[in-house]
Amino acid sequence: MTAADARVVLLTAPSEEVAVQLARTLVVERLLACANLVPGARSIYRWQGALCDEREVVLVGKTTAARVPALMARVPELHPYQTPELLVLDVAAGLPAYLAWLGESTAVTS
């Protein structure tokens, strides 16, 4: 596996409990190799014409390009938001051992 195959995922959740549930499910289902939860984020955004100012938890996930389509389909099924934030970013470089682990952790097993 190379860095070109790796992806970083940004996802927000309304609470730590929801973020933990999302992270555990996505890791168990091998859609993410790992998820870091960053509580205490403050999100200011416009939604349905109103200005919103909310506390959220940011989930930073690591996955592979091959798992992105399944991840994109699964998150809306699990997430309480009508339109969850889900961004997938390319990776420029990574330690070879970490990239190998990432690939193994997201490999679909029979």
C-alpha cells in the first residue's frame, strides 16, 4: 500500500457518544482503520437560512481509496444529521509501516 492509496476522513458528530458509536461501527466494519475523536470543536455555519453555532466532536479517520465508496454509503445510514459533514482528503506521504497497517486494517475479509 502506498500513500496514494491512503485517505484521511473528516466527520463531525453532535456529541462524544455519537462520535464513539460512529467510530466503533466504522472500525468494526473495516471502513476506517482508525478514528481519532477531537471533542470541543465549535462549528459556526449556515443551515436552512439560519446561522448556527454548535459544539461538535470532530472525527478524524484513516482509510483507503478502495473503502471510500462503502464509507460514503454507510455514514448517512448511521449519522443522526440530515446532511453529515464527510470530507475525504488525499494523503501526500506516510510512514511505510503505518500505511501497511492501514491497508491491513481496512482489508475486506471473507
